Amino acid sequence: MQLLDVPLDTTTVPVTCTDQGRGRPVLLLHGGGGPLTVSAWAHRLATTADVRVIVPTHPGFEGTPRPDALSSPQDLARLYAGLLESLDLDGVTVVGNSLGGWITAELGLLDTTRVGRQVLVDAVGIEVPGHPVADFFALTPQQVAERSYADPATFGLDPATLPAERLVAMAGNRATLQVYGGTAMTDPTLAGRLAATARPTLVVWGEADRIGDPDYGRAYAAALPGAGFVLLPGAGHLPQIETPDVLVDVVRGFLQETPRASFSGSMAK
């Protein structure tokens, strides 16, 4: 774990990061559940795919400070563009899940030469008529698990079994998520703006996701010029937890192959 001072406009923002592995750089952006939802998968990717995986904690998550200047996915995208500049990384593949996927989409619209490719994993952010993002903030933890996992009995968390400090951290993460994403977890301008995306993009979706259903994912891919789409059986909103090896294979393949030619349809578990 390291703490980096990242430039943003006229100030700097302290960003907590993990950095592991060697090879092609990957910036991995977590969703509303916080960095623990991607930490195990980051290690798996770094040790099996010849990549260097950098995972920042979005300021405000896990008790980290969040300056008032950071209040949207666009702000976080600018922050992470600054992070890549500070680390002097080129050809970076950005992988983002849920809120992290929304940030990835915004980062792909910025005028930065540091980002090479992007992978959106069950991202939120766009509005799709007839396919709304679930009202996360109106759901109980059990209902969130039911919508997030293909197998909620195995992968869902029971708050009653968690220590008090973890519950405090989760409450803080939830409040920070609402700051960044609002209660709707969408931006009505995003889908239209994505037409300007010029980077190779892959959209990956869990077949059982009911935070944003697969048709929502297909609409996301359709809004991104030339994007590939992969549907993962046996996974919901968090494929990095339910089908981690399959997701590693998908990302590793995307790094090696031409997206349009090689990534469309479904993958077996």
C-alpha cells in the first residue's frame, strides 16, 4: 500500500494505491463496494497475466479523505489521468467495475495519451429506457446481494456476521458512493458523449446482473464505437468475485487480440 500525492487542478489529492506485478500497466478501478471487491482479483491478474496492476482507493472510500473538489465520476477520471501522468505510464489498460466502469468511460473521453484500452465490467452511468439501474440506496443488504450475484447464498455478505469496524467502513463507502453517483447512479449526458470514445473498448457483463441487466450492458457497448461485448454465465454484477478466472482470461485475451475480431458473445464458465 502506498500514498501518492496526485495533482488535480491547482492542488494535490492524496490517493491510496496498491501496486503489484510486472508487465503491461493496468489501472483497476473499484465499484461502490470499495477496494476489497477487487483486491483478490487484482492479485490474481497480476500473477497470471504478466501485467502490473495499480488499484487506487477512490478518495472517501475506506475512511480516506475526499476533498470537496471530488464529487463526480468525471472528477475522478481527471484525478486518475493525473495519476497516470505522475507514474509516467503509457499504454495503460483501464479496467473498471460498476462505479469504476463509469469512471473508466469518463477517463476514455479525456484528452490523454496515457490510456490505451479500456474494459467496462458491469458499469453503471448511462440511462437506458426500460432498463433502469437498480435503486441501490433503497435496497436492503440482502436485496443488494440478490441483485448482485448469480449465487447470493455463497457470495453475499451477512452484515450480522461482520465486525463493527467493517460495518462503519461500509456505511462510509455507501455515503461516498452517493456523493459520486447520486441516488440514480446515472448521468443523462453520458451515453451521447460516449460516441467520442476513440479507444479500443470491451464491455463485460454478468449474465445474472440485476443491478444493471444484460440489455443495459448491451446498450453500453452500443454507445461505445466499435466496442466488443462479452456475457459471462455464472456471474452477476461482480464477475471478479464469482468467476475470477474467466474474467482474467477475458482481460488477458483483450490485451493480446483485436477487440472487434475476438470479443463478442458469451464465454463458458
